[in-house]
Amino acid sequence: MSETSDDETIILYYFYRKQRNRRNRRYWVHPYIKRNIKCRLFVAAKELQQTDAKFLSLYRMSKESYTHLVELLVPHIHQRDTHMRECVSAEERILITIRYLATGATFTSISLYFARGDSTVSRIIGEITAIIWDALKDIYMPTPDKNQWKIIAQRFHLLWNLPNCLGALDGKHIRIEKLPNSGSLNFNYKSYHSIVLMACSDADGLFTYIETGFAGRNSDGSKHCDKMPRQYKD
């Protein structure tokens, strides 16, 4: 038997093993989700009919803010119905994501609340959070220019008696599960694995810069400052 034939045999064997071990999906759409289409629509409609105080307690924003957010994000959400199933509407996608960001609930609990599948909720939240950042960062957190830096410094001096101050900088450890093959890269001084969120705010507490993804073992603020974009340091 030639070497080429041996390679083909090995490849076919592994392909066979992979196909044999693949777990077939039991349902294309879970019966629970099919049965609760009307319930899902009722939940979404009911949420939007809540009083401002109730909506605020559920989503940490007013209904007016939600409506404005939908107007900003809908042009960036491109989903279409197919012959197999209806897509999740842009409004519901945003509602699901806001619910997750407001409560920190598990994907399972959110999927039950909205009568959607776990994987659907997971995918929606990942997509919409990326769209939120891409669509809003230049509107609500643009890079300050020289004149804006001067105004920020003046506000710090006026409000907090801190001359020549351009921002209040701090970091926070976000707990994560140990990443594969990461060793002690994200193991911090608090004895758990994390990534570091760094943020800078102006004198009024408004963010001017945020960055995530620093390794948890880097707890020295000066190291984070070295990694800030050049336009902030210049």
C-alpha cells in the first residue's frame, strides 16, 4: 500500500469517527419555542407597555431612550425571514440584549423569558453588543481634540481643584473562566482569572476612553497607560 493510500485511509477513518460521534439535533425548532410564539409576542408587547418606572427597573433605561436606541441601531441590523423560519425582529434583538446587560442574567433564563433558544440568545447578544459599540462609539465617546482636552482640564480645576488634569483613570478586574492554554496569564493578585477593564472619565464622570482585554496579571496602571492609543497620550 502506498503512502498516499495510507493517508487517505487515515483521513477517511477520522471523518467516519467524526460523523459517528456527531450529536444530531433533536429538533430544528424546539416544541417549547413553537408553542410559545404568541407568548413571546405577548412578552415583548407587554414590556413596551409597562410604565416608565417599571420599564426602567427591568431595563435600566427609559422607554424614550430605548426608542431612540432602536432608531440608531436598526439600520445596522440586517436580518431577513427565510422559508424555514421567521427571523427575530430588530426590536426584540435589542430588547433581549438590553435585558442581559441590565441584569447579567444567564442566557438560559433570558431564553426562557423571551421563549427563544439558548444558542439564539447567545448569538443575538454577541451580534447586538458589537453593533452597539460600532454604531454609538463615535457619537457618544469620540476621541477628544485639543480644545476638548482644555475644556476637560478646566472642568477638573473648577469642580475638583485639580489643575492640569485630563481624566480620572482606573481599572477593574472582570472575573472569567481560565482560558485554554493561558497558564497564569490572566491570574491576578486576587487569586482568580480575569481580564482588566480600564476606563478614563472627565470631570463630570463621563467616559472619554475605555479598553478591555488586558491580561489579569497586569495590575499596574502604568502598564495600561503605555497601551493607550497615541492620540490620548499626545
